[in-house]
Amino acid sequence: MDIDYLRKEIDALDSKIVDLLNERAKIVLKIGEIKKQNQAQIYVPNREQEVYSRIKSQNKGPLTDECLVSIYRELMAGSLVLEKAIKVSYLGPEGTFSYFAAKQKFGSSVEYVPARGIDDVFRDVAGGRSDYGIVPVENSTEGGIRETLNMFVEFDIKVCAEIISPIHHNLMTNCTKEEIKKVYSKPQILSQCKNWLASNLPHAELIEVSSSAEAARIVRDASKSGNEGQYYAVIANAEIAQLYGLSILFRNIEDNPNNITRFFVLSKDYGEPSGRDRTAVMCYIKNRTGALLEILEPFKTYNINLTNIESLPTRKKTWEYCFYLDFEGHTSNETIQKALKEVSKKCFDMKILGSFPKCD
């Protein structure tokens, strides 16, 4: 048995795979027609989770589960656009962590729309300019992303899915470590690398900008102009190096190696239960003793695991606060419904942001 024979076997299998993929696509088109008739959601997160779980349970190797999921992610993204052209807004420009989180969820086949700020992502979805939006909501080092949480106070937008993305920061430049005079990045990234920077680049000036991609653009353009600009560096995710023609000098310089960011997928619709879900709500309470305790007690009573709690000013009245909560379970569950009914009695308003498949 030689290589040519084995390659012919691969070619024959590829032909079968192409035929099967197109058969699958024809069924997808039929499902799309039914969805249009019923005015149903095109992107269904619980179905996506179901497919991923099934292929991982059926996988006997040698391909890893991660490899199969990445293949199916692109397959399902291509299937989505057969049903409808999909637009996804994200905190731009291209190359930000939000951009790569969006691609992690939706693959390469949808149209990505960069937004200047998190508020613009909300506006794009609320105004119908995009079907979905990607926003960071929580970081394991920095805590809740208040800019995102504040937008839920202002906009009537739902959460239909979440994305968990490991965050690794890399120092990129086109000069040596000793030559670096300025380091550009967004404030959160500089904060997450402050110990490394203090130890390795104590004399470099730290410059805050709106995004890591913008920092990369500044450093790239400055290095092309020569003079002092060639001694600038940027901290960003590894993929940015190729996008902006920079070299990675040091990898994984974040102070916390377990740095993870959670992103929300914004939509106008609620998601269906997957069996392993999380729910997010906003609770508006009056400024009085014991008010927070009262809205937390039902979660203990019904044995519901709270996974996050953040306080936010309502911006409508001085010293009036709302609380963002997320917890395990779906609003279709009877126990969750009972708990939320009791919570709502303790609030002057409660907004259910959505229930969505829990991402490991």
C-alpha cells in the first residue's frame, strides 16, 4: 500500500463528504422555509448546543472534540446564511477580542459589522441593522463589564447565548525589548498585565487607547513612518500580529493565566431551553434596608445557584439602584418561575434579559 493509493481513498471519501454536505444543506433550506412561514428564529442556540453535544458523544477519534466542533461551527454558519443573510455587530475594529469571540460563535460565513462602542452594538441590534450583537459582560480578573451592564438598563434587548473565551495577551513590536519606549493597549489589558510590565518594561510609557486593534494600527503606522515610532509596542491577542504585520516578542504575558472573558450574544428574541441553561435578569429595587436580601432569599429557598450579581445605578433617580443577576436554569422551568415570581414582588420592576445555553 503506497501514498498514491491512500490519497485516492481520501479523494473518494471527500467526494462522499461533499455529496452528504449538500444533502444536509438541502434539508437546511427546507427548515429555513418552515421557519419563515412560522416567523421563527433563524439562529437557535439550543439546537446548536444539541448538535455539538451529539457529535462529541459520537466521536471515537482520532480527531479531537475541539477539531470536530470547529468544523461543524463553519458548517452551521454556512447553513445559517442559506436560510437568511446574517449580520453580527461587535465592538470593533477587526481584530478585537469581541471580533474573535464573534467568529468563535458564528464562524466565517456571516457578515460582521464593527461598532465604535458597546452602546453602538446595542443600537445596531435594537434598530434592526444587525441580527445579533457580541458584547463582553464579565472578565475573571476585572469582574463585570459595567458599560455592557449599563446598556441593559437603557435598551430592551435580549440575551440568547453566551461565549466563554480564554484571554491571552501578547507583546508585539518590530524592535527589541530594550528599544521599546511606549506600549499601547486598552486600559483593561494594561491592567491585566501590570505586574509583567513593571518587571520587564519599567521605563516604557503606557498609552491607553479604545481597543487592542486600534493600538495595533497605531503601532503599525508609527513603525512605517520610522523615527521614534519604530520603538512602539502593543499588547493584544496573537491573531492581531498577522492582521497588522507585527512580530510577537513575548506570549501570554497576562498576570493571571486563568484569564477568561464571557461574552453575550444579543438578540431581539428569547432562546429555547437546552437542558443546561443560565438566566439573566435586572431587578430594580427601592433604596431601603434589607431590599437586596429580600430579592436573594427566593434563590436560597428554591435551591437555585446564583452565578453573578452586580449593582448598577438606574441613572433615573439619585441613589436608585438596580441589580444584575444571573443564575442556573431556564425561565420555562417551574421552579425558576416560582422563584422569579417571588423576586418580582420585592422589586418595583424586573426585566428578564434572557435564558440561554450555559457555555463550559
